[in-house]
Amino acid sequence: MCGIIGIIGKAPVTPLLVDALKRLEYRGYDSAGVATLINGHIDRRRAEGKLVNLEARLKSEPLAGTIGIGHTRWATHGKPSERNAHPIATDRVAIVHNGIIENFQELKDELVAEGRRFESDTDTEAVAQLLTSYLERQMSPEAAMGKAMGRLRGAFALVAMFSGRHDILMGARRGSSLAVGHGDGEMYVGTDALALAPFTSRVTYLEDDDWVVLSSSGCAVYQGTTKVERPEKRSGLSGAMIGKGNHQHFMLKEMHEQPAVIGDTLQSYLDPATRAVRTPSLPFDWNTVSRITMTGCGTAFYACMVAKYWFEKLARLPVEIEVASEFRYREPPLPEGGVCIAVSQSGETIDTLEALRYAKSQKQILLAVTNVPESAIARFSHAVLPTLAGPEICVASTKAFTTQLIVLLNAAIAAGRARGTLSREDEERLALAMIELPARINETLNMEDDYRRIAENTLAQARDVLYLGRGASFPVALEGALKLKELSYIHAEGYAGGEMKHGPIALIDDAVPVVVVAPSDSIFGKIASNFEHKIASNFEQVRARGGKLVLLSDARGVAKLGAKAETSIAVPDIDPVVAPILYTVAVQLLAYYTALAKGTDIDQPRNLAKSVTVE
């Protein structure tokens, strides 16, 4: 949520600020703004809505200056409006902020009592006014920031610019990400390395409670009043990695990147010659693990759900899955020495990070599955299993999710081999299935016209859609429903097939499509005829009430059940263990083409943010 950029440059920075904000649009926002220093005075331009509105404002009212800050805001305190858009400014300081200042009302009451006048409805203004109060007491900007850090409560990242000081920018973080970019006589600060990618590959990642002073010659990082060292690292990101190429949307591009990034991820976890799984060194022995706790939010939580099937079947390890936002509030008992696996694309999801903090307090070993090895969740954990999805710009996750599944499946296989519950022959069979997966995904992507037809003729006209799945296809049904909701704004729900008669069946009529995710073979090779019988039973229950059945199955399943569906697609044959990954691509395509038919904003759905960094 929210995007931050700050630049100390040699030339006018406004065009660079706006370009950087475009790279941060994926995080979700409802207003935007920039501010610069001109002859020592703060000047700013802000606009409600998308960046095109800010660009129009800047075209009619240009903004000069070689030092500046910019922001895309996702509203928390105060409705989306120009009044509440960042940068928030007084006559002494301009500030951009991501997160929530939990004690803003206490600070505001104190500052109002001093005679200060607030101009916005934001919690951010309490920080701007607090810094201004300190500056008016003859404190330096550095002293003011150090003192303010001791007063602020909550999770935040912020960057401040001071009137009369063309030589410095200041930043601070607690709980939310902030990175410093190093240039040649220029310095940058932003939400993440992606924002800084076109400017520099030299990045310093700030730690919790760090505050930093940037000048054209470098930066100084502090904790409290103590100067600390933070290493400079090389980022592998580049501006070329975050374009849409020839695709209409980032989501379409990222769906089509899945065969390649899954292949890249497999190269790190699988030896194709020996068909043996290899994971990074872990700070525990799978044989001594008594229970796994897995946690995540949204799509990442569904990755945990699929992985539960894998770990329990392949490694005979009991797994509890937890929605990260609820985990610590339940205060569940956790066995000492257990493993807590956190799944997060960005590695900055605040609820997941807080869930890890609780798990650490319960003496769990922390394992992160993330796309950003330098992220807060990765740094907080004892070990990291990186996904190699590359930058994912579309708010709705596609390639990050499927690479999470690949990593978790490899971890489950490794656990099964270590515990003696999975034979070498089964490891080789599963390795071969994973090696074949990119080709099967390519085949699925080449069937786009079939998915477009179903989306346009059946789903786009619906008000409600149900998704059904059994076994490991149940989380895929949940993911399919979530994607449809996110992208097309059609109400959709996913259910385990056997639960339909326990409530959802009441919703079914001739206006409600039912998407059935049904590989013909049940997970891990249970008796296929029994599985087909249960899926067929679901079909008959829907047909009896006039529901429109959409079948996603392989050729065998379509041959047996396709005649009873309104429409069906034969997904390529695949080993049932890896089928959830392949069928995920199928439900992604349905959601994408439904949203395309409805004309919604596919890459930036309303009210959503890519990285949720506030509770």
C-alpha cells in the first residue's frame, strides 16, 4: 500500500518522481502528489485519483526543483481527496508516509493545544506538525527526526523534506519497507528496490527503527542517537523487467511468464539429471519437527492450504494453516521446536510479519517463502526459501502464487525423503511431473480462446459464481473465486465439493454459473471411480436446480462428465500431485477474460493494494 519516492538530484526531479510513482502504481492508491524545494520554499502538486490527473495538473502548473518527494496514497485516515493527498506539508516540512500512526490523535491534541492548526484529516499530518514544532524550537532537522522517532507509535515508512535545506532528505521506518538508492552525486529513497530500479542498482535496506539522512554524497543511518552501518547491496532489478512488453496488461504478461519463472525456480530446487530435490540449508532437521504451522494472507494463504495436503501426505507431518491477520489474536499453543512457514509475495505484509513475531515468541523456527529475499519477513526469519518469480506488478497475484506452490511442493518432497515417508521412486516421479509442468502450462495458455469464450458467454453476465473443488482442488476453487472477485467485481465463492449441500446449494438457479475444478484422478491416486462418482453427484445437484456448469478437467474427465456441463475445457494431463498448480493457471485465465469482457481495471482493481503494509 502507498508508494514513496524521494530524490536529491542534479537536474529537475519532477519528471523522475512521476515516473517512479508509475512504477509504484501496483501497490494500490487513490491519490498522488509531489513536492519540491524552489528557492528554499516547499511547493507541491496533488490530485485525487490516478496519476494521469496529477500529470495533467503538472502540465498546467509545472514544478521545478532538484530535490523532491512523491507519493501514491491508499486512504486510511481521511477520505481520498486532494486535501488529504500526500505530500502533507507545513511551511517548514513536507512529508510522505506509508502506514498508520497509532497515537496520532494523542499527538494531534497536544499540538493543537500548542496552537497548531491542522489542514488535513490524515494521521500523517501529526508527524509533519510534530517535526515543525521541534524545528520552531531551534532543533536541527536531524535532532527533530531523532526525537520524533521516540514519540511515534505504529508501523510506518516516511520521507521528509525541509524548507531551506536543498542538501538533505530524511527517512524513517518501522514495520514498513524503505530502501535507499546510491547514485553518482545523487541519492534516492523509496518504498522498495523496484521504485529505485531505473536510477541505481546500489541499494541499502533500512531496518526497523532506522532513520536516515541523505545528502548528495551518501547517507547516514541512525537508531536513536547512535549511528549504525547498513550494507550496500546490488539489486538484480532493472527498469526493463517492469514493462508490459507487447501484452495488454501486466497480468497477461505475468501469466505468460509462469512457464519461465517456474523453470527458473525449479533450477534452484531440483537436479534434473538425478531428479532429486535440493533445498537450501535449513536450521532444523525434518525428522525432529513435530508440527508445521503455515500462515499467509489472501492468495498466499491458499498456497498454505495446498501445501497442507502435500506435507501431510508426502511427509506425514501434521500442518495447521492460519490466516495471518487472526493468528496472533487467537494466541494458539505451539509446540516448542515447531516450524512456522510464512508465505508472502512481497515479504512486507504486516499481518504476516506480526504472525511471525508471535510464532517467534512461542519458540518456533521461522521459515519464509517470499519473492523478495531482502524483505522484512525474510530478514526476520531463520531461513528463506526464495521464489524466483521476478517483479510482479499486477495487484492480483499469478506467477508469484504458482512459484510459491513449486517451492512448497519441493519442501514437502524434501521433508518426505528426510523422514522416510516418500520413496526415491516417488521423488523421481514427482520431479519429472514438475519438470513437465512448464510445458503443460504453455499448452494451457495457448487455449486462451476457449477461456475467453466461457468468460464472455457465461461468467461476465453473472451476478454470482460458485467454484467447487475436492481435495487439493478445493484451495484452487477458493483462489479462482478470489481472482474473479478481485478483477471483475462479480461476487464469487469457493467451496469444497462435499459442502455444497450444506448451504451453498440454496444459491443455485439458472443465473448462477458453477465452475467445477475436477482433475479426473483424485489427489495422490485414490480410487478414481469413487472420486468421479462424487464429482458427478455435484453435477447432478447443480443440474437439477438449473445451474450452469463449467467443467475444468482433463481429457478423461471431460469425456466422462463433459456432456452434463454447459461448457467444459480439457486441461492438459498432469500428475495429480502437481495438478493444483496447472489448474490455478486455468482459473487465472477465466478471471482475466471475464474482467476484460467487463472492462474493469485489471492491473489495479479498485480498493486493492499489492502489498498490504497496514493492519
